Amino acid sequence: MTVLVTGAATGIGAAIATAFARAGHSVAVTDLDGDGAERLAQMIEGAASFAMDVRSRSSIESTCRAAVAALGPLEVWVSSAGVSSMARFVDLTDEEIDLNLDVNTRGTLICGQVAARQFIEQGRGGCIINVASMAGKRGGVPLLAHYVASKFAVVGLTQAMACELAPYDIRVNSVCPGYVRTGMQDREIVWEAELKGISTDDVVDFYVADTPLRRLQTPEDVASMALFLASDSAASITGESVAINGGSFMD
């Protein structure tokens, strides 16, 4: 199985790429940070790295072609590339809004198009997994209105893609992580503490208290679900957005 993962140099994307490689699959590790993607690819067996900007259709298309040429027919595409920033709603700048929507929403949509076209051309079906967020289901998230909007869009997009692509035997699902300890979350903890005038420890304590299982999630928690959704065990699952949040939000 050939798997392409976007935003795979660090965090959740890196954990997903590593999990698929350890399960014996060939993995295209892609990221805007080409050097970071290469470093990860060198650490895992059966991987190749590619610099790719999910804001650029031509970059996505050329990377998809290169990955298929290097590793073989594509079977799974994981759109994990994402960004965040924090500000009060009334203080959000156009630059912050545009970046979040361009990467998190438009990037996921264009990646999905490129992946679907590749699957259709191959004529063998496929699986697309979008990394959304608990913030794609839970609007009451402070200081992240633009991020919430971008991730709610991913949840809706996942359903629309699943409906249209089912006749081609292409399944589309998303995962919705909660408080996952990554570099992105570490930055958010600092931002939230500064904006609220509290300590970073207080922010982390709130995250844990807001989670019934009383622990932050790990990137590996999310990777395990991605592996499942790509497996034959999930052959009848499409259009779902699966929560991986320790019970922080239940629907």
C-alpha cells in the first residue's frame, strides 16, 4: 500500500506517516518543510520525502505524480497539514483568517481533488483521511474562531467528498483530535496563557480537566485511528468524522 501524508514532518502527520511505515506500507512524507520531511523519511523504512505546499495546486499535483512514480499506485491520502493562531474574535487580522482558511480548508479540498483524480485514473478505489479537529465539531473554543471555521468546513467537506466519491469506491473520513500534545499545541498553550493572563500550567490543567479520561492525547492516538480507517476493517465506513479527544466533546 502506498500512502501519501501531508504536513508529515512533525506532530500528528509524522506519527501517521511512521505508523503506516511500521505497518509495512510505502509512505510519501510531504511537508512545506522539505528538510523536515526528508529527516523523517530517513528514519522510517519504505519512505520517500517531498517538499509540498498545500496552498499550491501545482505543487500538490506534481508531488502526487512524483510519489506515484517513486512508490507505486496511490491507495491512501492523508491530509494532515494544518496551521493555527490565536486571537480574540474582534482582533483577528485578515492575514490570520486567510492563512487558516487557505491551509486548513482550501488545502484539504485541493488535496482531496488531486487524490480523487489519481484514484479514479488508477481505477482501483482508494481512501482519503482528512485531519479535522475537535474544533470542527465544538464551536465553543475560545480565541480560535477562524480555526474553528476552517475545521468545521473540513468536517462538512468530508461528508460531501464521501457522497460524491463513493461510486468510485473511494472512502473519505476525517479524524477530530482533541488536546494533542504537539509542537502546535505547545505554541497554543503559550498564546492562550498570554491572552488570558494566566500561566501555561493553568492552561494545561484546564485541558486535562476538560477531558474525562484525564490526559492529553498523543499523536500516536490519532495515528492508530488513521490506520484503522484505511484498513479493510473500516470498509463500510465513509463520511464520518471520528473524535479522538478523551471524551472532551461527545456527539
